[in-house]
Amino acid sequence: MSTIQDRVIEIIAEQAVLEPADVTLDSTLEDLGIDSLGLVESIFAIEEAFDISVPFNANEPDKSDFDISSVRAIVAGIERLIAEQT
């Protein structure tokens, strides 16, 4: 079974048309070539994969409490959301 981190990396790699090995925890979405539309699609895929709702405003990401500054931050946010559900 894959970990949350592994699954998030798979989703982001798929969106960036990269191999998961090319995505590190310190990668930013910008580093990976993911634009705002790609970000929204990634968030939808993450929500579906983990059955969560990400509190994210695609038009104003700086006003969201969900940190998208790096893959590591995204993983931490998802882990927090999953923990809050239980």
C-alpha cells in the first residue's frame, strides 16, 4: 500500500507529465511546470484519491490556509485534513 506522500507525488507527477522519481518533497509546483489550471486539476485528483475537501481558492491561493508552496507542504496539509476527519 502506498503512503500518502507516495500517492501525492504520483498525482503531481502525472499532472506535470513527469516520472514520480522526478518529484521531490522540496519541489515547488512552479519547478515542476504546473500552472494554475494544473494546480486545480491536481487538487481535484487529490480530493478524489483521499476523499477529502481541500480548503483552497484557486484564484487567491495566498488567502487559503492550505499551503501549496512545496510538495512537502501539500503532503503535510493532506495528512492534517485526513487526521481531522477521524
